[in-house]
Amino acid sequence: MGITKIAENKKNAQRTWQYTNSAREAWSNIIEEYKKLYPNAKVLLPSYIGWSANEGSGIFDSVKNAGVDFEFYSLDKYLNIDISDLKDKVNSNENCLVLLVHYFGFTDNKYAEIVQWLDQEKICYIEDCAHAWLTDLVGGKCGRNGKYAFYSLHKILPLSKGGLLVSNQTEETVESLNPFVSLNYDLLTIYNKRRDNYQYLAKKIEDFDNIEILYKELKDGICPQTLPVILNGIDRDALYHKMNELGFGMVSLYHTMIQELHNYNAEACSVTHKKIINFPIHQDVNHNDLDDLIENLKKVLNV
């Protein structure tokens, strides 16, 4: 057989990229295409989906606007999938479309087991990498298994908008676009800076008895979007407003669940959303900034 001097197989390790205005638009496009194939199919969604008055719901609005049926599968307090519940929902819904969400840039503790089972059962699943673009592109830890993955550029880069939709199917005929044509950023530097900030701040937060880090271990390949924590015995909303008044850009994803999850029996939507707050660890932040944040946090909490 021999070996050619250079790689010649254009379909080998190919991913087809498309720019979109947002991750929401990419997700909507996927649903609409799937709906054409299976008009009566359900979309299976994780039980941690937020909503805000300004932005609506990036995940759920696309489902609602497409007019497709949906069902939720359970997540625990730490946003890990209840695999048994997911399997039950999949087995009860023929031709369902499963959405896996990589919250805050992290993968599920049993991600490999979950995608292996979905592949084995020939279930179509999509990876929401809105927070996990660099966990995919640099870390290689997600986004490569589902039929499609989609990303939100402004969640990682200093851009006002922009999304990417990628197909992992080599038979796709859509014109391939270079996702880096207009992105003059050193993604490896951003990846390393976010990881470094996360680890530095997490070490500082360990000293607070009433603050629990959601992802205590930053595994190799993971690029965090923020540092999410669970507050115990602390008024989350009061802390959010005070820290932002002091100039520290805290967020709370997701502080409000969509109406459809208000009575859903899963810890993620009954407990976590009430106590979660996210610290900034993006590439513009340095260690001195984080030291200042911690000192102000101590003053606000009187510790």
C-alpha cells in the first residue's frame, strides 16, 4: 500500500464550520433541520435552563419557537447528568434529539460513558459548547462526538456577538468556512490564562466555609468560562449587587429557571439556581485583580 508524502484525504478529521450570529441561531438551525426529518420527535433537554428578561432563554427559546415537543432529563446539584433518567427518557421517545450542555466550560463527570451509550444506541445528540469553545478547540475534551456542536464567541472573546456551528459528519456538503478568518486571537494564550486564573482564585475561595466551588477539580483540557460556586447561608442576590457595585463583574447563571422547570424534581433546578454565583476569570484579569476581589468579598461577607 505505501504511504504518501503528504496527507491527501480531504475528508479525514474534517469538521464543517458555519458562522452564525449567535449560538442560539446555530441551535435553532439544528432543530429546524431535525424537525424536517422527524416532525414528531421530542427534544430532550437538561433540567438546568435559565431565562432573563433581557435575553430570554438561549436554549429553550429555540425549542419553543420551532414548535417541537420536549422533555427534561435530570441533573444533580453539581449539574451532573442522572444517566438512568436520561436512558429512560431516550428509550421512551423514538427518534429523539438529545442536547448535552457543557456548563461553564466543563464536561459531565461521566461524559465519556454517556456519549458511548448514545453512540451505541444510535441516538442523535448535539453538544452545546457555548461556554466550552476552548475546551473543545484547545483542550479537545468535548464537541467532537455529537453530530453537531455550537459555540458562542462572545462568551470567550471580547466580541459583541457571533456564533459557530460545526458538523462532525464528514458527509456534510455545506461549504466549509475557516472559523479563524477574522479572529486575530491567540487561543492558546486565552486558554492558559483562564485556567491559571481559575486555579488561583479557587485556591483563595477554599478558605471560605460557606462557599462551595462547583467544579473543585480543573481537569486537563478544560477551559472554564467562569468560576461557579454555590453559596450556603449567603444572600446570593445581595452579594451579586454589592460586588457589582464595587466594580467586580459577577454573574449568576442561571438565577431564574424557565417556567417549564419551576416544578421539576431535580436538584439542579430546585437548589443550584437559587445559590449559584459566578466569579470572573477571563483573560483580561490578573492575580492582583483577583486578590482585590477576594479582599472586597471578605469585607462584604464580614469575614
